[in-house]
Amino acid sequence: MRNALTLMWIMTLTVIAQAGLGAASPPPEGIERIKLWPDGAPDAKGEGELDTPTIDLYLPDADKANGTAVVVYPGGGYGGLAMGHEGMDIGRFYQAHGVAAFVTRYRLGSTGYRHPVEMHDAQRAIRWVRAHAEQYKIDPKRIGVMGFSAGGHLAGSVTTHYDAGDPNAADPIDRVSCRPDFSVLCYGVLSMDEKITHMGSRKNLLGDNPPQELVDEMSAEKQVTKDTPPVFIFHTSDDGAVPVMNSVRFYIACHEAGVPAEMHIFRTGRHGVGLAANDPKLNLWPELLVRWMQGLNLISGD
């Protein structure tokens, strides 16, 4: 049965990647959607929704807001976006804990976009949130990222590739740092090493035969330094789509670099569970995340 479920999930990932499902879906009722580049994104191939990266704003009630923000990257093999269980559900989860969440719709390989477009979209989302921190009552030093599956790769990429902004940029948002202050990586495709990566994600992002130098550059475990921000990692041992070694290697790299990292690997569980609300074996992990964030004073402990 487990093998059958694994095969079903891998086939689902393939369908999402081919169809780009979720990429152009409207925002949930009551949720504001904002274009990351109001006048058109750089390197855009057109002006349609699939060419227009955006963020959906999940803002907590004023009396619950604690000043922390998370930029969320749903997964989908760089071919689609799981905007439900890895987008909307996550936004609502953070809202309930007083955290502002910004769910990102980034451009996709299924519509012809390759690296570095996806990473630039992801970095832009961080810059946008930090540039608007005062408006949304966010602490600019408490802005993190969270990603799932291929979105986990994107989160891992911005966790290890960032800059302080360009002080001479014409666009004031480009003058702001894109370094996240913490990172949450959920069953992420953190490596492009063909021995452990999800090959569909790698192909959508880097093409059929990327040079080894690019493979290494986009393997997050090879880019960790002592300046990498604190990391929380969640995965399952028998993930049939994205091998758990993606997370293990990244954790080891963090440990060796002296980066504060916490990893939770559950014995069993399918890929793509999101918050795992209906899985009694896995639904503990969001509480572990909350406790980790409390330990970093990102969420209050009451």
C-alpha cells in the first residue's frame, strides 16, 4: 500500500508540474494580493498571471500581532504551486499565532522560467516585506522564510544566497536586504545532486543538462556558511518523492558551520503533507515549530 501511495504522489507531482496548477488561482476571499513588481517583473516573458510574481497577505489581528513575519514558498516541483495546503493553510496557521505571512506566487519552469528567475522572485518577496515593515508593524529583524518541497529548495536558496541590497538602486525596495532572519524547510528539495534530488524539480529549474558548477551553486547544503540564519527542518524518513538525505545533508552542513539548526525526522509519512492536520503520526510537527519559534522569541510563549 505504501509503495502505491508513493507512486500516486510522484504521479501527482508530475501532473502539477506539467499543468502549472495553482499558479494562476485567485486569492482566497478577504486576502489581498500584491504584485512584487507593479510595473512588470524583470525577465518576464509576457504580462499574464503566470508572468507576474505576487504575494498574498495573511495579516494577524492587531491585538495578536507580535511583529514577526514569514515569507512562504509553496511547493510543486517548480512546475506548479500548491497554494492550498502549502499556501493558504500556512498563512492561516501563522495568522493564528500572531505572525504576518506572505504567501509567494513565483514564476515556474513549466512556463519557461529558469534559474535565477525563481530565486530573484523569492528574494524580492523578502525585500518587499522588509521595505514595508513599518506599514505592517513588522520587526525588520524578524522576517523569516518557509518552503515546502521545491518551495523548500527556494527557501534554502534564499537562506544561503542573499545580499544587503543595492544602496544606489533606483527602486527603493532593491536597496533593502534580502537576508532572512530564520528559515523553515519542510521536506525540501535542498540539493540538486542527482543522487538525492527530485529530478523533476531540478529539470524545471536548471534545464536538462546543467553544468556541474550550477548544480553545486544551487545545492543549498554546499552553500551554508557561519552566517546562515537559524534553521528548522522537517522531513519523513520514507518520503518517496524527495529523499530525506536532502534535509540530513543540509542539517550536517549547518552543524559543521556552527549554524543553529533543529531537525525533526519522522519515521514514516508521505510527501506533501503540509501541516498534516489529519495525520496523527505527523501532526505534532507544527507544535514543534511553534516551540522552536518561541525559543527564538519569534512567537510568545503564553
